[in-house]
Amino acid sequence: WFTGWRTLPLVSLRLVVPTGPLPDARQKSGLETLTARLWDKGTESLTSTEFAEALDALGATLDINTSSDTTELALTVVKDSLPQALTLVGSMVARPRFAAADFDREKTLQLTELTRGPDDANWIAQRVLPRLLYGLEHPYGLPTSGTSESVKSLELKDVRDHYAKHFVPSGSTL
């Protein structure tokens, strides 16, 4: 889909990938979020730092968000740098790094956020409302960021398998 807006020399792209809900959502709660957190941490040939520096050099911003049904990648870049940015992000989409060190760091950060979350009213509301609407037995009633127990049980293989199965062209929209 394309919509032109010629006020600024910027191009914004959004890739929407249908990724859920997972059939084993209760045991793997938080997997979508952890996968999204790792997605932009490099490519086969670039480390997380090298990838981030390459994006910065192009003046590009990359945001990744996840919900119960989708993972979305949003890229904004100056029009003249679009070909280089697409090549860089294309490498990330086709062959993400998923390094063990990045996995350990992001998993620890996600667990820390889960521990600190109950101190934030918005965090509580985002977890309680879906439970009230859908119930605990429905995948939508489970928090996308997971629980401490479910996230602790996740392994790098889970992320790699989830990515290989769900992050495919079929059903995705750019």
C-alpha cells in the first residue's frame, strides 16, 4: 500500500507481520515481545552495534512493536538514503542475527521490566483490561510481554523457531 505525502523528503515504511496468537500462548507468553526485541539486533554479517551505527549513518529510525496478533517494523529515512536503508533492513528481515549475548541481555531486560511493572498504573491497566475482556483461557487475555515464569523458561531456540515459522512473506503487508 502506498500513500504519497510530499511535504518532507522522508519515506516511512511499515511492515506488518501476522505472528499470533500462539497456540501454546500460556507457556510461551512473552515470546512475541522477546523476538521483537531481538529482531533489530543485527544481521548475519553485522553485530547489534554495527547495525545501529549503519542506521544512524543513514539518518534512519527503526521501531518495532508487537501485539497479540502482529509484529510491526516501522522505518523512517530520508528519501535519498532509502535504497541503502532498504538493503540494510532487508538483511535484518531475511537473516536476523539472534546472537546468544543479545538474547541474554534482552531477556534480562524484559524480566526486569516485568518486575518493575507493578509500580506503574498504565502497566497494570494494560495487563488487567485484556484479562477482563477475554479471560485467562483466551490468548488475548495473556500479556504480550509475558510473565516472569514464562519469560524465564524461554530459550534462544524458541525465538529462532518462532521467527522461522511466523516471520514469513505470506500474510505480511508492507
